Amino acid sequence: MGDMNRNSNLYIEAARVLHDIYEKKGSIKTCVHRSSFQEKQMLTALVSQTLRFAKVLETVVKRTKLLENNRLLWNDGMLARVLLYDFMIGPGLYKPGRLKVVMVKNKEIITSEFDRLLTAYGVNECSELPSSTTEALPRYVRVNLIKTSVDEVIDSFVDKGWTLLHVPTDFSSFKEVCQNLDENQFLRDFHLDDLLVFPAHTDFHDSRLVQDGTVILQDKASCLPAHILSPPEGAVVVDSCAAPGNKTSHMASLMGNKGTIYVFDHKEDRIEVLQERMEGAGVSCKVARCMDFLRVKTDSQTYRDVEYVMVDPSCSGSGIVSRLDSLTNDDASVSQRRLGQLHKLQAQILRHAFSFPKVKKIVYSTCSINEEENEQVCEEIYEKFKERFKIKKVMKNWPERGRKGYQKSDRYLRASPTATLTNGFFVACFKRRKMKQEVGSMESGMDQEEVSSE
């Protein structure tokens, strides 16, 4: 690495630590401790996050040919990765010295490559790109029914040399097949009829089907809310916290692009991204509005026919496999105070969804595994609306339910890497009671909810 003073440069030290880790010389903590760099916490964070996004960073290094064209990097891939992480994903370069020249000189091509990855993975921000730990999960591909059919997409893959396997009749066998797919094998999903399953390492960055919006790369768990809400063609729907729009486009796909979806997000730049995504997916049945959902006047004439509401609020993201909390010394974990704040906001948003006069079905979901954001929110809101709404049990054959100890545990749906081969997720479905049930319940003083399934 030349004669540069390693003690004075965060990136050179981070690269050296990464080399030690890959050479099995110790854990992150051990290798950082051995370093002479004084800011240990800063060094630990950079090393951990570079490991987290190792595959993405490696891809960009190769495609931009940074090592071949920049002598200051001394042909060191680890040094290129740590610089790229802070430059594009992290907080920005910290006293990079002469190395700043490399990033500034190549800014245009670096940004272009990251934009390609954002489009390929259907995410809005670089921090949402997949991490190296997501490799254990299958690659899920959702068919955009606005542009094509599942059979047409299957035929397209078969024509390219892929082999379609039969779907086992039980989920346990299905999981085993998914975990042992050869590189050219795929199959339909066990639960969702518009989802295909590919081997974990499959790279669709350059796929025409992805680039033109014919298929969407989306984790299976995040496909559940739209299927559970299942708005029919011509429905009037609200997506309360919509950006960047995967669930919006999924609902439009299931609705045949017929009806109206009112989508809300309080940040203008996120709405702009959503609009671009919807255009790419061919969605024309949405009305996007840049405003806080809590400020929406649900009793106005505009929303008088809303019957379906999707509530997927901001959450801790603790269910996302790529978080790697264990590698960051719990820096990314959520404090109880923060959980309390999230719980309060999530409950407010869900409660507001019930104020649409004609709403008959509400789906609440998070990519969190915390009970404070899931069961506790739903039980709190259920107590306020249980005379008019029930919590419906959905997807009878789903293997994982809510945490024990709650009134409606068996009616909630949870997802996890071990049980369902997905990111961690939670879904609950609130459905308006029929009038005769409402009357009967008040007369008898008993809860007459049905335990029905989708």
C-alpha cells in the first residue's frame, strides 16, 4: 500500500482490517482492536458496513474498473470498497487525503453503476441494496400482470435455458427444494401464484425483463400485504405510506390496472421516485399525493368510495436480513425509546385508516420482528374498533403466526428466514363485520368473529 501513513487514514486501515478478516486472522472486534487507528468505533462501523454490502461494492469495483484505472488504489480491492461505501452509501468521505481524487474523478461512472443497481433491485436508496447475508434467501421474482402473464414469463425463462421444477405438495418439501436449486432451476412459489423462485445467487442486473418492468425483484414477505388485501378490479384503494411503490404496483397488478389507488408520502423526492417506478411498471390507476397521510381528510368527497387501505408504515426494519446488527456491535439495534416512538406513530396511522367512511378491509404490515411494532399495535387498535371490525385469519396454510400471549395471536401472520425463507415480516388483516353480526354481537354481548381464511 505504498508509504502513506496508515495511522492517519481511515480507509487504508479499514482495508487492512478487511484483509485480516478475509484471511481468518480474527473477528471484526479482534482485528479492529489490533489496529493503530485511534477512532475504533468509526473503524468498526466502516468495516462492518463494507462487509454488509460486499457483493454490491465488489460489483461496482469490477464494472467501473477502478483498480485498473487508478494507481492510487494500489490494486487493492478492499481499499476501493471502503472508499465506495462511504462515498455512495455511508455518511461521506472522512479525511480521505489523496484518495479523494479517485472518487471525484470517477464520480459519474460510479453514480451510473449504482443507479443501475437501484433500478435492478427496485429500491430507492443505496442503503436498501441487498447485502451479502441475503444470499441465503432465494431470489424471488414477481410477475407484473399489467404487462404479461406468469406463463409467458415462465416460457421466456425456459427459452433461455432455465428448467422449471414441479412444486411439491407440502411446504416442508418446497423449502428443501428452494434451498437446493441448481443454478438453472426455478419454480412457482408455494403460496403466491404471481411469484417465481430462483436460486439465491441469481443475478438479474442485466435482465431485460427486470429493466422493462415485466418482472419485479421483490422479497416474498413484502408481496404478502397486497395479496392479503386483494382489492378487486375497479376498487378504490389507499396506500397510506406508499414510496418507493413496490406494494402499490403489486396492488395495481392484481387489480388488472383498473380502479383507483390513492398513494401518499410526505416527501416530494420519494413521490418522484414512486412516479418513475409506476411509469416503468405500466401503472396508470394511481393518484399520487405528496402529503402526510395523517393530514388526509378521510370524510371528504374525494375519498368517499375508499374500501381498501394498505398501511405499511415506517418501522425499525429489524426483520431485514441485511441489517447485520451482530456485526455492528448493536449500533443498528433500536432502543426502547425509539420503539416507543415508532409504536405511537404506527398506531396513529393505523387508527386513521379506520376513519374512511366505507372502508371494509385494512391490511397492516411491517418489516419488523418487534412485538411493540406488530402485535401490540394491532391489539391496541383492535380494542378501539372491535365492535365494527374483526381481525381476520388469512392464508390458512401459512406456517408462522403471531407471538404467543396476545388475544389474536393465531390470526396474525409472521415471516422469517428460518420458517418461510424470507425476510422478517408481520401482517394483520382487519375486516369490517357484517351488519347482522354487529347487531347479534351487541345483543348477546359476545364476540362472534369468524375464523375465516383467504
